[in-house]
Amino acid sequence: MFDTLSDRLQAALGGLRGKGRLDEETVSKAMREIRLALLEADVNVEVAREFTATVKERALGEDVSRSLSPAQQVVKIVHEELTRLLGAGDSRLVFGKPPTVILLAGLQGSGKTTAAAKLALHLRREGKRPALVACDLQRPAAVEQLEQLGRQIQVPVYALDRVDPVAAARAGVDAARREGYDVAILDTAGRLHVDEALMDELERVAAATKPLNVLLVLDAMTGQEAVNVALAFQERVAFDGVVLTKLDGDARGGAALSVKAVTGKPVKLASTGEKLDQLEVFHPDRMASRILGMGDVLTLIEKAEAAVEADEQAELERRLRAGEFTFDDFLASSKMLRRMGPLQGIVKMIPGLGRQLQGMDVDERQLARVEAIILSMTPQERRMPHIITMQRRRRIAAGSGTSLDEVNKLMAARKQMAKMMKQLGKGRLG
Amino acid sequence: MSVSWAELLGDEPTAADEPERVGVFARLRDSLAKSRRALAAELQAAAFDPGDAEAWERLEEALIRADVGVPATAELVRRIEARGGASSLEDALVEEVRGLFGEPPRLRLDGKPSVILVVGVNGTGKTTTIGKLALKLNQHGRSVLVGAADTFRAAAEEQLEEWARRAGADFVGSPRGADPAAVAFDAVEAGRARGKDVVIVDTAGRLHTQANLMAELAKIRRVIAGRCEGAPHETLLVIDATTGQNGLQQARLFADAVEVSGVVLTKLDGSARGGVAIAIAYELGLPVTLVGLGEGIDDLRPFDAGDFARALVAG
């Protein structure tokens, strides 16, 4: 696959630090790479061009901070601008006189039905009383699918007309009102934005139910067409925001940027898995990193900076440089790691690593066992691992409720890490 | 000329094929004409000056806009440049795209029964494609059985059963949550016992990044291969034409898991041009076998690289 954007920029701009200001030549070179990265991420051609032009203006003449290389400085600016663009607008849903109607629309296969059920579950957990209304009478068994999902999450599904979607929508919303539900979520048939008849029908469903929230369901894997799709739906039903689906894949999701840029409508929710509770609020900064192919390296840096107190960090660094890595250090770093939040998430944020570790579980309990083993060592043992004999290992295993095998593995891991740290300390650290 | 179903299946042409020969290109062009942008304007030979760097840039951009992707676009442009100015730009592009796709597609259905395994990410149109394929095979004298090995998505079985009924095909289902490999096994067994010509196995949509689900798919394939000599005879990867560059990654990982033999490009009736198929052919050498041009049961067609390339640059 492609190198990361950071690597490519590094190659194009060189790693010189403290170059002073970003000059025309540097910025132009950088923008060519940024534009390619955006295109590879499926950002629309026109949007990519406009975006790089804006960023170029801002970057020109900007001071390069002393601690950064020009490439890093450019990445920082691009990331900030991308986050700003993606994050503008209110991502909350609007609620009014019950039942609040939420209409979901989109192309075939974008994930509307699943998104409808996820949204219902999400709202129920926030204390609302949602109902689902089946208006997809097009696809065979679409109503059955929604009914089955409704049963799974214990949300009622109204399928009151099997022929006319407008009648089904109206009757469903009326029924929700009568039976005291405060949100009615309308699942509509997938339709092509160029299909006049179906777009017309969608318009009539919206006119009949007056939704406070119209959401465009958009597959994160969508290519250049995202712009035309969004414009066509905007023209007909003036959607208020986007539900971005299938983000659990490895698509870079440039379509989200395209849609935001041409319609101004924010992404409100993101679907991150097949399970019905995997619907999240949208994080513009994460999306920016993803589009740029940088993992969440910036978030990670911030998190790390916030989690590790300064002197703690300095002391650890000193010891690492010296090539020491005792079990005390092991324990400290494990605790720091845990302070940063769920490990699974952290691992995903590291560029490159996310893909390698796909499908692999990072077991938090494993980390707890490691800590238990270390805590069963005497302070002396922790400082001087070489004194830990087989007899001591048995005692540690018994004391920590683990096995000799696990203790042995940890011993080996520490040794390996000490070796690695030593190399790092000699070389690039800092 | 377009590829007919008879050619795709290696049959003698019959009267049933004639209406298919005409109008496929017109139809494709017609649906693509709905697009707002006129690629043709960029590519008209008259407007193109090989010495004009901006003109080359516009060509590149037009291809990128069709989702061809950066590397395949660069390669196409390089090849067209290398040809010199002998032919019009459109002709040159059509020929180079054709060259990338190679020989016209064939569905290899020489088994008894032949097994077609259909795979892809969620929402690309696998089940719909199977319904239409079953009907077409039926119309061309093949008896068909479809097996619903999508035991994950709610109501997937009902959807396929409805399609099987419309297509006049036998149907083997399963309870939701059943082992999909077991369903595939049952379908192949039933197809053999009932003397069917073709067994089509539907699978649950899965993101190519889900390692455990991809392993499950590989198991389905192994079970099919173990039940029937030479099976699966075709493993078709269904890709939505609206998909961007992630389609390449999908093709790569599905090919790794189940030895994909061909691509079905669906939803070409929108304004999306499905250029990612070019990227897939260029980088992975995978051919496109079928295209989906609409919601009607007749809208599944054999892929024709020439038609596809012309539609790519049509206004």
C-alpha cells in the first residue's frame, strides 16, 4: 500500500528542523503530496483542489516551530484545517413536540436499515422512547429485516402499509404518537439519486411526516460520486446531517469530507461495527487523521502528554536512555498505558499498527495479570531482575495466582524490552 | 459489439440473445448521461492538444473523477502518451482500457453441478445479483439451486427465497445463526442429488478487514471444494460501482481469502462509473465478469470492456 502521508511529506520536504518560515516552494511541494493523499482517500477532485488552495494560503509564511520539521508543521496545519472543516456545524439531533420524526435516506446498500435500528437503540439508552417505521417496500424482505432488528432491541416496528411508502410513513408516525412514543425513525428504501420517481417519492414521504431530522446515510467507502449523491439528496430533502457507516473497515472515508464541503452538513453519527450498539458520535479530529492516513497519531500524542506527568516522563526517559528497564519501569509504563484509556483504542490509533493488529484482541485482563505478577515480586527483585531464580519464580507465580509459564514469559519479555529500549536510547529517542 | 449471455456461458447463440445485443451500450450511455458532468467535453479529440500540459491534467482528473485511482490513472495516461497522436484520445483510451481487462469474460460452468460462490462487503448487492443470475441461467437452459449461507443478516434468507421464487430456482435455506459452511454443504449436496446444473451460494456481507469473518469465508470455500470436484467453479466478488479506492483493498483481501475468479460491478445505473474496476484489473489482474445496470431482473449483463470504457468517457 501507500506510504503514510507523514513519510511522503518527510521525503518531499526533508527532515530539516527549524527552517524558519514555510516558503512558497516547500508549501507547493507539500500541497502536491496532500492533494494525492486526499485523492487516494476518495476526496472529490474539486474538493481536494479547493482544500489545498485554502491550506496553502494559511501555510505560506507560517513560522516553523522549533521542535518540528517542515513536514510535521505542514501535517499539523493540514490536520487542523481538516478537523475544523469536518467539525463545523451542530452535530446534535433536534427534538420537538413528540413524536420527533427522524428520516433516514440514502443509496441502496449504504446501511439505512441497520442504522435505523442502531439509532433507535442509541436513543432508548438516552432515555427516549423510540419507534421504528418501515417505509422500505422496495427491497424484498426489508420490512422483515427491520422487524427482526426491532425485536432484538425491543423497539416497536410499525409496518402499516405494504404498498405505498408515503401511507406507511404517515400511518407509522400517527401510530407512534397515539401509543406515546416520542421518536419515530423512518427507514426508507434505498434509491439512486438519479432516479426521478424514487426521489420524488422520498420528497413526498418527507412532506407527509415533517421530519425534524433528515439524515443521509453514507457508506464510508463511497468514491468520487459522493458529491453528486449528496447534492441530489440535498436538493430534494434538504438533509440536516450525515450518518457515516462501515467505518469499521479500512476505507479512508474521504467521502465524508466531500459531502461536508459541498453541502455544509455535518456528520452527526458514525457506525463502527456490525453490532447494534456500535453507533458513535462523530469525532472530526479522528476522521481528519484517518483521511490523511495518519492513524490518530496526533490524538495519541495528546493523550500521552496528558496522561504522563512531566517528571515521571523525564525520569523514565533518563532510565531508558541508560538502557535500564527494570520491572519497576515495566509497571510504571503499563500503568501509564492504562491511564490513556482502553488499550484496544490506543492500538488502533497508532499508524500502521492498526492494520497489523486487525482482528487481534488486546486483552486488558492480560495487562492486569502482568501487573499482578510484578506486584508479587519484592522491591529488590523488581530492581534487579537477574536475582530472580526458579524458586523465586514459583513463589511469584503462586503469589500472583498465575502460572510459572506466565512468569517465565514476562521475564523474557522484560529482557527483550530492555534490549529494545537500549537501542532506542542510543539512537533516536528525543 | 457487446458480449452476450450465450458468449459468457460458452453456448451457441440463440434467439433469446438477440435483444440483448442491441441497446446495451445505448442503455449504459443513457444511464450515465444522467451524470452532471460531461467527461466527453474534456476528452473530445478536437479540444485535446498533446503538447498542452493542462489537457493531460484534465484527462487525469477525469479519470480520477471516475474512481480509477491515482496509480491506474497514471499508468493509463502514460500508455496513451506513448501511443503518440495516431488515434483520437477517446479511441486510445478505449483501447488501453480494453487492453487492461484482457480477454472477454467467461463463466466457467463445466461441473455437474457447477458451483458459484458469491462474496463481498455489506450492501453491494450480492443477493440481488444472485437472483438475477439465477434467472438468466434459467433462461439459458440451466437448472439452478440457490443456497442461503448468509445466516447473519436479519431477513437475508427471506430476501433470497423471494428471488429464487422469481427466478424459478430451487432454494436451500437455514435457520438464522446456523453455520454458513454447513448450509453451503447442504446446498451443494442438494444440487448434486437433484441433478442441478448450477448451485449458487450466497454469503453474508463482511468487511474484508474482519479477519475472523474472512476465515469463515475461506472455510465455506474449503467445504464446497471438498464436496465437489473443481468447485467452486466461479468465485464472484460483488463490488458496488459507487465504491472508491477501498474497492481495491476489498478485491485484494477477498482474493487472498477465497481465490476470487471474477468481479461483478453493481449499481452502474447511477452516475458512478465504477472506475475502481480498472484499478483492480491493473493492480490485481482480476477480470470483471458481470455488471448490474438497474433494479430490473434483466439488468444483469455480461461485462464488455469496450462498452465500459466508452461509458467511462461518455457525457
